[in-house]
Amino acid sequence: MTEEALQNAKDFLVSYTLHKKWLNASRYEREYFGGDADDEVFLRAKLFRVREFIVSLPNCPEKLFLTCHYVRGHSVEKCAELMDVSVRSAYRLKKRALLLAAERLSKKE
């Protein structure tokens, strides 16, 4: 697996958190300043793509980690606590999860 594939997978997964924050900002802007609703539809579609991708993965600890860390927004340390594993194991799990995501994303393309 190349570094570029890993970085693409990480960027794809991190985009969930970024778009979620952007969606909240857009909602605020629309409520107080009359912004455009088209942005919200576009952002929701991107959020859906990330969630759909994670859900499509086989049930495994890596899938749980991806959901906990990227969708729910918990730190690696908090994910370790929630998953009842050591922090060191959680970082290893993160690496395996990113490898799995990169492999699946490269197959999709």
C-alpha cells in the first residue's frame, strides 16, 4: 500500500468531521443571515458517502474504530477507552483501519 493511498483514505475519512462542522456553520449562517440551502444538500451528500463507505466495511474492530474516531469525532485515547483496549493498541488499530480503508477505496476507483 502506497503512502498516497493511505493519505487519500485518511483525507476521505477526515472530511466527515470537516463537512459536519461546515454544515453546522452553514446552518447558523442561513438562520441568521439568510444563506443558501444548496450548500447544506451538498455537504449532507458528502457526509452520507463517508458513512456509507464505513458501513460497507465488514464487521471488525477497524470498522468500529473508524466510526468512533471519524464519525463520532472521539480522540484515539477516548476510542481506546470505549473499545476497552490500550491506547497503544488503539493507535495500531487506527493504522490497520486506515490500511483497510485505503485498500477498499482503491478498489472502488
